[in-house]
Amino acid sequence: MRGYDGNFPLSDLEEQAFLAARKPPLFDRQPVTGATREDLDGDLVAAFLRSVRERDPHGLGRFPDDAELLRRAGVTRPDGTPTVAGLLALGVHPQEWFPRFVIQASAEPLPTDPAGSRARNQTTITGAIPRMLEEALDWARRTFDTSVVSAPDGTVRDRPAYPYIAFREIIANALLHRDLDHWSAGMAVEVRLRRDRLIVSNPGGLYGITVDRLGQDAITSARNARLVAICQYARTPETGARVIEALATGIPIVANALAEAGLPPAHYIDAAIRFTVVLKQQAVPVIRPGDDLNETELRVYDALAAGTRTVADLKQELNLSAPNIRKALRELRSRGLVEQLGGQGRPTTYRKLSD
């Protein structure tokens, strides 16, 4: 294993992980020995069946018999035994069979905490995936620092240290794409909130895509294809919220939410047998002319200091959406800070005007 400070021999567990990665991952399709239809959560199953019949009435939803629909969806086997994917997505308590399919979350102690404190708001989140997602969001609401901000319309709101929507997407990806093979059975999804960063990691690296293509291509490659297919229709009974869309929108949602909050882009680390996402707090900015601009406008303005750029250039450099970039450029142009170049037959570029 190559690290920042040298090369290190693989452990026995890491060897198992690399060997297992040579074959297509099909572990989520296996039956769970000892589990029965009664081990599926009635509320989650009812919401799943309703969602399938509403969203896919001429495909999977055309089967009127509930048992047949669940079997064809991969939730159960022909004898009614739940599959790994079915139990994780719709089970009453999947941890009875998979004790480490959990989220271990904790936050670094604050200076005001008692001396010797090792962590705060430490918790282990269990249950089926829809319920784990909701509980993870509840933990974030209890744990993330918030600041009071005023909007231009005069309203005052609490703003969390990290956008909840970005956190939810990252947790959903960690639960759905974590490795489910035997080598990773003892590993949990881990959430660590530090003073200046949020770290989320899960066993299993990326599958079918590389880090540099995350958010750039509309690819829906999935390590656990059956689990993802089921979770497309899974709902939280209390709120009716979807688990995922499976449209490759998760990473762009994270990028846009962080940009709107004025935070740096997410840092993704693929170590082949472990995947980690790091969100960081924004460094304290240096006060300079134009600081009345919002964070997105400032990032675009600063990027133009290196020379002329197209919208496509700025999108790639800043990991922002094209509509957000164009909106920022319109504001910068209206203030006389940026000039638009080009015209008919020539590419449109933008450059920063002299201070």
C-alpha cells in the first residue's frame, strides 16, 4: 500500500479486499441465512411497494402480488428468504445479521467541555438504510455548529457549519456503496467531526469510476447494484423522503451546496479498500476591495485574476455549476469588475478589470 510517507505491506485483511475486487461484487444478492419475511419492516415494505407501483407501473410495478414483486425486485429469494440488499434496505433490524453495518459518529470535544473529554455526541446509528439516514441527519442537527445569518430580504436564519443536504448525500453514498463482502464485515461507516473539518469514510473504494471523474460524468456505477435498485424506491415512512435518485446527481448536489455555503470543494480520497470524503471550513478571508460580494462571486473573481476564462474553464476549476457561474459573472459585470470578451464567431471569455 503506497502512502504519503512510503510503501507498506498489505495486512491480511487488505489482501482479502484486493482479491475480492477482482470479481464483480454480487454479495448484496445473497440470501441471509436464518432471516424470514417477518424480518422485513412492514412500514418500509409498504412504502416501497407503493413507490414501485406509482413510479414504475408498467415495469416492476405491474405485478399485483406483493410477494412476487418483492422477489422480482431482489428483496427476497423465491423461498421468501430476504436477500442482503432487501434486509439492509427494508429490514426491521439488519444489525442482527450485520452488526457492523452501522454509522459510528462522534464530534471532537469543544474547549468548554470537561477536561479529559474524548468525544461529544458519540453515537452508533442502526436500522435499515432509510431510518439510518434520518437518524444521521438528526445527529448532524444536534452536533453541527450554527451561525445566525441575515438574508437580503431581511429574514434571519440559522446556517449549519456544513449544509445538511451535502451531508445527507455523502452518508447515503457511504451506506449504499460500502463493501458488503466478508472481509469488511467488521467495519462501520465512520463520521468524525473535527474543529475544522468533517470526515466520512466507508469500507470499499470506488467501483467503475475514478476520483477525477466524480461529478464530471453522468455515471451511475454501483458496487451494490441490487441494493441501489431497491433504494431507488425506498421511502422513510415518517416523511416519505426518498433515499436516492440514482441519477448521478449526488456529487453535483454536494458541490453546489458547499459552493452556496462558501465552503471549499469536497476532497475525495480513494484508497481502493476505503473511500473517504473530507469537508473543510473556509479559511478566514483577507479583507480586500470587493468583499461585499458573496462567496461564489468572490471565487469567480479570484479565479479570473490568473487570466481570461470561459464558463467551462471556471466550472472545471471551481467545481461550480454553469448557472451559478453565469449568475456570478452577471453580477461582477454589473459592478464593473469583470469584462466580457468575444462575440459572433468567437468564444466568449471573461477577464478581471484592473482594481
